[in-house]
Amino acid sequence: MTRIPRTRRARTSLTVLAGATIAAGLLATTIAPASADKGAPSRAPKPTVVLVHGAFADSTSWNGVTKRLRHDGYPVVAVANPLRSLSGDSAYLKDVLAGIDGPVVLAGHSYGGSVISNAATGNKNVKALVYLAAFLPEKGESAADLAGKFPGSTLGDALRPVPFTNADGSEGTDLYIQNDKFRHQFAADVPRNKTDLMAVTQRPVTNAALAEGAAEPAWKTIPSWVLVATQDRNIPAKAQEFMAERAGAHTTEVRASHAVSVSQPGKVTDVIEDAARSVR
């Protein structure tokens, strides 16, 4: 009989043990995830939040809100609203929405509320509408009609009309807020160093866009959330409350100017995420 030296026997035993350990590890790796995942709920992706600014603003007005939403894991699209006509702006937003997969929470500020009301009608991906110091027009109503429905708006006296020529040769009118009146009228609770920049970078809206009647509104069939800005000088709080009640919306109030997405981004984010949590 051939005798195996003790050191060689020890080495052979270690090799066998190591091989068995590796095999067991591979087996555990193959089996463990399946058993660990068994019965665990699948985590659905969060809905995309689409933000639509209104008149006298641009998509940077959502920066504070966007930062918070992204931190909380929400995909965000901040749309550049053309502010040319309600029907044209709504058609543009419909095209933006058509390029987004999965459920959408659609939020609009000011005139952007009219745009989202038009654009979301018939879109099955839009699961919730959020209106932030915004218009919720009924069919045929214009932003101008609703702003004047209750006393309190001082926007008319703060506007500066600027004529322009359309591509087809017809005449139009752009509306700006006068720079020296911008902070008081639009964003009284925002620091002056910021409102000075907002005033000179404001996007004008056409008079025609504010006067155009709305189509059949999406808030009749899609759940809605409203944030009422109680210190709003563009859309009186009474008008915002009236529209919210008419739509049967979940309503929250905040002491803020019309520029609520800039002055109160945390409150705005809370309302949007409340709407987003309703999406299944």
C-alpha cells in the first residue's frame, strides 16, 4: 500500500473542502434571489411629473419644485409653454405628452392651468391634474373671463401691451408686466434680487391666448388638486376657490403671491406629490 504523506493528505482535504464551499456558494447564489423575492411586492416606477408654466414666466420658475421632485425620485419634464394661443399651446403640450411613456401627473401654473385642462382631455396616461394659482376653465370660458369674475385682480393696470406681426401678416398684441410693477403684481413674497431678474426675463403672453375660450376640460374626468394662493393679485383667491369647488378638486391654501412655485416650492411639491401618490 502506498502511504500518502501527512502534509499531502492535509492539502488534499483542504482542496476538497474549498471545492465544496465554492459549489455551495454558487448553489446559494442561484437559489437565494428567487426565494428572497418570493412574495415581495414589485415596486412600480413613479409617474412622470409634467410642469407647465403660465404667462409672464418660463420653465425656470419650476426650478425649486423640480429639484425637490427629482430628489424624491420623480421623473420631471418642465415644458416651454409657447404662450401664443390656447388651442396652439394645448396642441403643443399634447405632442409633448405623446412622447412620454407611462402615467403622468400634469401640473399647471396660472394660464398653464387652461393649457393642461385642454391638452389632457382624452389622454389615458394623464392620471392626475394639479392647478397651482391657476385657471380651471369650463368649456367656452377664457382666462380673462375668470380673472375678472371676482374683484381683486390688479393685473390690467400693470400690463404693457406690445404690438407684433404674425407670420401670416395679421396683427397681434403681446402682454408684459411693467418691470417697475412686476414684483408687487406678480411675486411680492419673492426677494427683490430675484424678481428683478424675473421681470427682465419674463415671457409675454398674447392677448388672444388669454381671451380664447377653452375646449372640453379634462378636470371633468381626471382627479384634480388645487393650490390656492391667498395673496394672488393676478387671479383673485375667490376665483381660485370657485374653480376648485366647481371641479370637485382636493384643495389646499397657502399664503403666497401669484408666483407660488417660486416663493413656496416646498408647498407646491407637497401638493404635486400628494396627487402622484394617488396614481396606481
